[in-house]
Amino acid sequence: MSMAPRHRVINALTVDVEDYFHVSGFADVVRAEDWPNFESRVEVNTRKLLDIFSAHGAVATFFVLGWVAERYPRLVQALRRAGHEVASHGYAHKLVYQLSPREFRDDVRRSKKLLEDVTGTAVVGYRAPSFSIIKSSLWALDILVEEGFRYDSSIFPIRHDRYGIPDAERFPHECRAHNGDGLVQFPISTLRMCGVNIPVGGGGYLRLFPYAVTRWAIHRLNTNEHKPAIVYLHPWELDVAQPRIPGPPVSRFRHYVNVHTTEPKLHRLLGAFGFQSLRWFLRCLDAEGKP
């Protein structure tokens, strides 16, 4: 898959645009109907990411939550004006495996239409909240095809208590819906070590691991496996001053651990590697005629 100049592999940079109180790990203590009562920090944090990406010449895919786009349409328009891709993160940040097929269709349809109305551009990509397309919810891929999506980036090929398909393919590939139409899958990056997939694609793992480990992992993907890394993060991961939510201990650890390290690590990562949007990769795949 020759999706980069020979002298440098291009990697994929993605952002899940949601606020700190949308996080699934806090869903038991933060009701969706109470979201408007929380101080919103998603706009300022996302604009900070825009500035950082601009400084490094990085282009990203922003998977925008419909709830956010509805309240901050100018933010979504700013993403497009800056040359980034706007894709869907659903509307209400509900886990796919907790929805019926009809509820899922309504959620993604609402989000897609909202984002397209705001940007005036077709939305072709989707990422499920908390990577919640797992083995029991693979039916969602058929609905995504039917709703006009070209690619999905919801499958994390690891073992985790909330998400993941540990035996899923590790690299971009085309999967077929029941009607025969294709959908490109962009899994979050892992390294295969001792028979286990190790997550190295950013987010909490960027915060948890020393920067040298993340840099080594992406370099290994690029040079040993000749594949692009697919990296993700959230705007709230840069926000050291965000309000603290009294959720379960595990959720608090996952959410707050090493938040103060995200921004310096991100600057170093963007300085060391080249990044583009998933739509850029999709165009490359279309030009080649195969994943």
C-alpha cells in the first residue's frame, strides 16, 4: 500500500471531538440530559489543537460529535476552512453495542445530516464512541454502508474491558457489507508482540507510555511493517484545568492520567512524523484501486 512519498511514510491523525463530560467511562454518573449544565470546554480545546496542527503542517480527520456540532457550528466550519476532514462521531455518544440497529441508524443519520448541513461537504467517515463496534455489533457496518459512509475507524484490534476485537485485522482493509458494497476499515494502530496486539495509537496510551515508546512504535510500523500509523486523541486530553468528575476509580485514572504530558508529547510527535487525514488515505486507496 504505497500511500506516501518514498522518503517518508505519512501517518493518519484523528481527533474525537467531544467534551470531557461526554466520556463513556463517566456515563454512570453524568446523565446525557445534564450535559447542558456542565461547563463546556470543547471549543477552546479543539481550537488549541487547530493551532498546534497548523504549526506543524499536520492535517487531521476530526470525528465530530453531532451534539457538539449542533452547538458550535462555527467550530466545525473552522475545521473545514483549515483544510481538515470533518467526519462523524455519531450524535449522542452512545455505545453502539447498547443500541438497537434502528437506534444506531437514527443516531448516525442525524449526525451525518447535521455535519453536512454545517460544512456543505459530504461526510464519508465514521468512528463509534469508545470504539464500540465489537463482535456483537458488527451489524453496524452494514448500516454505515447503507447510510452512505465510505469508511469506518471504530475497530480497535486489542483486548479491553469496554471495546476491541483482538483478532481483527491490524491494518487498513476493505470489508464487504451483506449487500456487497465495500467499506474501508481503518483500525487504530497496534504492534504485534509475543502473540498479543499492543495499543500504540495515541489517546490514553500516548499519555500512559513514555514518548520514546510511542515514537519507537510508530517508527517500527513505518519501517518494519511499511504501514502508516493511525493515531487518535481527544481535545480534553490537552486540558489540565478541566473540572474533575467523581466517577469510578478506573475511569478517573484512564481519563486524567498524565494529561499534563499530552501537549508536549503531541508537539514532539508532529515534529517527528508526517500526518494526513483519513480521507487523504481513502483517495490514495481509490487511486490504487485497492486497500
